[in-house]
Amino acid sequence: MGQDTPGRGTATIAVLACLVVVVSGLAVAPGAVGAQQQQPDGDVAFDGDNGELTVAVDRRNAANGSFTGSPEDVTIDIGGATVQKRTDPGNASTYNYMVGPDELAGLDSLDGQDGAGTTVTVTHSEAGSFNETVDIQHVVLGGDGTFTGDGAFRFGIVQSFGIATDGSVAVRVEVGSEEQDVSAAYRQDGATNESYLVVDRATLSDLGVLERPQEVTIFGQEQFVGGSVSVDVASKGAALTTGERLSDDTVRFESPLFEAGGTYEIDVATGGAQYLQTIEAGDRAVEVDSAAVAAESSVSLTVERNENTILNGQTVEFETRTVNGTVDGATITFDSLPGGISGADGSGANVSAVWVETQGGVERYEAGLNATTGTLTLSNAESLPRADTNEADILVQFEGATPLHATVSLQSDSDGAAAEQPSNGDETGLAIDFTTILFAVAVVLLFVVGVVVVFLLLDRFGSGTTNLSIPFGSSKSTPVGESPGSETAEVSVEVVDETIGTTYPHANEVVVRPENRSGSAQAAGAVGSSGRSGPTGHPGSAGRTAAAGLDGVNTTRADSIDLTAGEGEIELEYGTWIFEIKRRGETIGQRKHEVGYGFESDHIGLSVDPHAVEAVVTGGPDREPLSGTVVEATADAGRWTQQKPTDPEGRVRFEVPRSASTVSFTATHEPLPPAESERRVEKAAEQGVSLRIADGSGSMRVETTVGDRAWPNVEVGITPISADAKAYTEEGTVTTTSNGHQTIEGLPTGEYEVTAHPQVESVETTAAVERVTVEDGGTVGVELPVGISYTMSTAQRDRVGELEDRIEGLAAASNRDVAIPRYYGTVLTSVLELAAGVESAPERAVETGISPDATVDALLDATEAGIRAVDGAMSERRNVKLFDACEALPAATVEWTGTATLEEFLGGVADGGDHERRALRDRLRAVDETLDGKWGEVNEIAPARKLHDRVGDLARETRDIDDELTLVARTYVGVCLLDAVEGVFDHDSLVDRLNSGSY
């Protein structure tokens, strides 16, 4: 009884074998689970706004897996550059790593390279790796802006990476009230590794900042571009404006603000002259053909273009070396000479020209320089011309060397300054014939007889003998042997501006000449300022005699009085004189004055002529002359102001004080706003002044919206309402751009009505109407919220109900499990609900440029195509058998976890049909790979595979669809269904059904 039977021993061995297998399985199972948990997964994302790369690592593969242990090491490879990160996950299985912008900026793989499509490989120290492709691009604008050497505009970058050198970056430039999107070139300085952006010359011209230099603001147009740069283009261009003397006595002014082919009004103010001319610019430069400008060491440059100020009194200095010296005759002796201006022999052969400042401007001379003695001798002049009594400014130009600027003191020159004797020729001598002599003798005899008679009468009736000395034409006795015509008087002159009643100190010379009277007994002579005697033998107080009277000499010779603060003096012989007031060689006033006999001194007030300025007033769109408009002129000297009405041609003339430097004009023409202008007096006298009534203008910035969104490409009507607006503009329209904005510049001031009422097929719209006032120089903003509504038709509503019934029918079969068909039906319900979304927010379709009515039809058609695809796949014999086998399982209700959104669908419309076709093909390929991987994991994947294939048929059908909207709707439904196909395996209850069938 104690022995085992053979059958029982065999059974025992079998049981032991089973136990060994079970134990072995238990020992292996934990390791297998751990191996699954060690496979990392995660997500890589880049934030272009902040420049941060975020890596989320998940070590779980099992549903309940977790990790506890030592800190984790993760290596992040970014396009071949490695970053190592370390963290302590604790009990968490998902943890994040962040690579900040400073770290990314230091990676060679992103420095000057295109970061679009960068492969990021994440490797766990123990659990393997995974890859993702992301766009890594980041630019932060900041710093300063300036012009480059070739005239392009460069502005700074605070930080950047992932941008290819010489690649383009989309930025937006704000000029005044207008914005424009442009492309800037990304550059790196190889020496400093500094990054910056460049906008080329052609773009600057298109933006208008070369014709109207002003402040611009540049900011990013794309997501990865942040920050902004504000730059005053006018000041930057002015700071880079330079001047260079050329060999042909012209001056080249170069500035990045000059545009080749542009016409500029050039105003160069020098120490002694003003140069005004209209010039066409070459390559960022204009050339001024003026010796007066070339001779200066620095000038003030003002430039206008189309009435826009480009440069305003910019000081431009020319390269010179300044020394002092003295002059004697035609030889200038320098105190010292810098090196490098002549050859070793001291010949000075490299002198090309000498410019000398004179009373009328500058004159050019040839000269030789002896560097050994430090002397310069004019070869074509006997003496240095005088612009001043004490010193002269000269400029010596050399071949291949920097010009030399010198201020030289003038030495006395007894020969050169000697008084020139009047000519005894026949130019203006006295023509005395015999009749004249007889007449003169008779007059003298009659005078003598009269004197004798008077003497006798006095002697007879007086109380004693009278010893009376009779004067002969003078208040003092005439010495024996001297002509009474040679008597002189000290004459002082004062130049005044009678227009405002003040001294005019800016005149520098008065030219004096005798009145040319043939045979006058009051012939004249003048004594200048050198202190030598005149021809009569009387010592002059200062000067030389310019003309004698009765000896038949020239009576038209002129002398000059140098003025100080508008005053001077000269010794003149008795007679009638012409006084001409000069300023920089120009006659600015003239007066005749008689120096009377018997006076030892005389004082003369000489008045300068006012500036004659003509103003023209126009108005209306055609700038017609306005008669009777009151114009007020105000000068900046002596509180001078005048008011005058315009004549029938709209003109009015003012005599502006010569003392004034600027004059302002105000033209009033009720009820319109006044016109104003301020000009330099000289320029106003030369060119006149134009005043346009209601010439004031501003800008209007309109924005068309619907709800809280911009509505692009909407036509906006602008109608003038007020009288001033009606006078200068007519009703018109503008169209908003792709961002729903539009700016109208140069709009005459006044009140306007602004209307937006777009007409859209199948949509009801409500007009937006606003009234605004445009002010001079300002920008008024107008928001036009357009009302829009859309209602589906009765036929469309009926069709929605029909489709809802058909979707419900997918899960209505009896004696069959319906969990999976119902699951796919939730996808189609989500798509169908988009039609109601279009009805509640029709503006979204309108913004995309499509009709809400057509959008609803396309979505209904696409939903029906999706129903056919699901119904066909679920009706396959293999699937029907599976659903029959699963009927005994507990009921399960599962919904699709995804969501069909109107934003995604309309985004696909914006991308275009071809893009969506490719997206659907890519999704089909990816899901196909997923299904291949599920073979062996579940018993049956036919419910997923069959629907995948039906969606493939749907994709092939789109080849024959020409309508873009229909095409996008079909592909969108297909993508949503494929998402649900992959999602089948994420639901335990659905996986149970897939594992319940066996064939």
C-alpha cells in the first residue's frame, strides 16, 4: 500500500515541471516589465517668444509604471551640439528639462545656421533615446540703428540664434501712422561676432524715409521675432553727412539721406555768402560748384526735397590744417608750416590753388610755396585782395595733401595804399566855352558892384568906419592862393533800417561817388582813411582825395567807407554825393546828399532798402487764387507786422525789414482754417511765398471688425461732411488690408463720415457708420464694427436631422455589440456640429474668404461621406462576425477623445487643398504603420484596418474634386476618423471586444 503506482509518479513529475515553469515566469516577468519601463518617451517643444526649448521625458510604458531611484541624467543633442541635464524625479515618472536662450545662443549648431527643422535627440542615461524635429529660431531686436557704408539701414539685435547668416527675417516698420511689412537680411560681423539686421536701400526708398526722414520703429512680424528698435533716421543721416573738396573747385556732400536721381534744394551758408541751387543727386551725394563753398573750412548745409526738410543747418567740416601768418604785397609769410606739403627742395610745386576771401566772396589765384622760408607768393597778383582792413582768410590747396587754412595779418603798403591821383584826361573834365566865361565874368562884376554899394551905404549911415572882411563862399576866410572849391567837411554816416527805426549793423561798406554834373561850381573831392594830404595841400583827417572840382578832373571816381556796427566817417569836399550801401558786395540802399559850403562837419542817415516779398494765396482742390484774403506778415525784428488783402490774382506784396532774418505769414479766409508759413527772409524775397488755405491735412486709420476679430479686405467709404472738408476732397473709398487696417494720409482737415457695409452672399450684414474729425498733423482712429448674421436654410436643417439619424443608425443593430460603431459615430457627430458653429460665428468663414452657406454645405457633404466610410467598414463580413461574438459582453459607451474644431477646419482652408491632400496621405501612412505594429498584440484589428482602408478610398476620391472647400472638408473628416482608428487601442473596453473574436 505504501508504493506509488507508475501513473501517480508521472503526474507528480508533471506537477513539478509546471511549478518550475511558473516560478521561472515569475522571475522573468519583473525584468520584462522593467525593460518596458526603461524605454523613454516624451515631447520636445520650442517657444519662439521666450527662446526656450522644453523637453518633457516620460519613462513609463506600462499603465501603472513609476520610477524611484537616483537622480536622472539626460543628454539633449540639438542639431549635433550636446547639452547635459540632471534632475531628481523622486516618485514622478515624467519630468521636464529646459534649455534657456542663453544656452541655445552659445551652441555652434545654431550660431548663424537655419534652425528650422532641427533634430533634437533626447538620451536617458539608462533607458535609451527618442528624436523629435522642431523649429528653433529666436531673434530679439534692440540696441541702436544706423546706416551702413553702402547706405543700407542697420539695426541691432539683443539676442539671436537659429537664423542663417544672410537669411531673411520678416519685420514690420512703422513710419508715422503707417505700417509696412518688409524683409530684413540677417548678418553677423566675423570680427566681433555681433549679429544685426539690414534693410536695403530700395526698401528704405519704398518706405519713404529717404524723402521724409523721420523716426521709424521696427518690430517683429513673426512669432520668433521679439523686441523693437526706434531710430531717428534724420539725425542718424545728418551725423554721417560729410563734405569733400574736389580738384575742380567743387564740393561733394555725401549723406545716406540722399537718393540717386532725387532732386534737392541745396542751401549752403558760408561765412561770407549763401549758395542756393537745385541739384540732382548722384549715388548718395550732390556736388556744389562754388568756389566760395570750396574755400571754407566749414559750412552750414540745409537740404530740402519736395518741401520736406532733409538736413536743417547741418554743420559740415572740411579737412584743413590751420596756421597764422602775415602778408606784405603779394607774399604771405607763415608762422609755421606742417610737414608733408612740399618736396625736399622747398619749391612748393604741389600748390594747386589759393583761395582768398574778398569783399564780393572769394577769388582764385595761382601761387608758389617755398617750404624752406615758409613763404607763399601769388604769381598772378601784385597784392593780396582785402576783405578786411586788418586781416584776410586764405585757403591753400595742394596736390595730394590736406588743404591749409590761414588767417593772415595785413602789413601797411605805402605804394599799394597810396592815394590815386585823379586823372587830368577828358573823361569828365569841365567843358567851358567862351559864352560861359563871359557870363561868369558878368556875374562876378555884378556881385562886386553890389558889395561896393552896400559898403558905401553902410559907411554913409553907420556910426563909424567899418572894416568888414567879406567871405568868399566859406564860413571861414579863404587863404590867399587857394581855391574855395577845395574846402572839405568831416562827414559821419549811420546806416539805419527805417522800416523799424533802428541802426542796421550788418552793412560793411558805403561806396561814395560825386554826382556827375558837368561845369558845376560845387565839384567834389573825397578824402579816405589813410591820413595823407589831399591835392589842395590841406591835410586830410583820414584818406585820399577821390575827385577834385574846378580843375577839370574826373568827378565820377568812387571811394568807400568801411563800417563798424553800421557807422563810419569820411572827409568830403563840398558838393553833391551819391552814397551806396553795400553788404557783401550787394547794393542794399542808395541816397543823394549835398555837403554844404561853410560847414566843417556833417552827419548823414542812410537807410537800407527793405526786402520785397510777394505772397500768393490759393485754395480749393485746384489751388485757385483767392482774392480779398487777409495776409498778416510778422518779422523777427523790431516788432514789425503788417496786414494786407490779396489782389484779384491772390497776390500781396510786403516790404519786410532788412534787419529781419525770418518772416512768418498767416492767411485768413473764413470759415476755413488759416494757412501759415515761416521762411528765411532772403529766400522768401528770392522765391516768394505760397500759402494754401486749408492746406492742413492729417491721417485717418480705419479698422474693420466683426465681433472681436478683424475683418480684412472690406471696402470703406469716406464722405466729407464739414465745409472745409468738402472744399478740398470728394467722396471716395479705400479697402482694408489683410489685417483689417488701412491708413489714409494727406486727408484735408475737417469732419468725415466713415462707412463699412460689406455685402456677402447668403449673409446679412449691418453697416458700421462713424463720424470723425481730421486735425492738422494728427491721426484719427476709426473702428468699424460690422454686424453679420447667418441662418441655415430649411433644406440644410432638414439634412442635418437626416445625417444625425444615419449616425445614430450606425449603432442601432440588434443582437450585436455596437460599442465600436457607436465610437466612430461620435467622430461624425463632432464634425456635423461644425455646421452649427458656422451659423453662430459666420464671421470666421467670411474672414477666411469663403461663404458661410457654402461652408455648411461642404461640411454636410463631408459628414455624409464619413458615414458611408464607417458604415461600409463596419458592414464587412469579418467585422459583423466580431460584433456578433461580442454581443454577450457588458455594454460599453466610448466617445472619441479628439475634437473637430472650426478653427482647425478653416486653417486647412487657408492652407489650401493640395496641402490638406498631403496631410491626409501622411496620416494614412502613419496609421498604417501603427496597425502593422498591433498585429499579435490583439486578436482582431479588422474594425480599425477596414475603416483605415475606407478612408484611403476617400482620399483617392478627392483627386476628382476641383472645389477647394469640398476637398478640404473631405480630407478633414478623413483625418478625424484616422485619429479615432488609432484611439481604438487606447480604450480597454474596446480592446476587450477586439480580443473576443477568434477566426
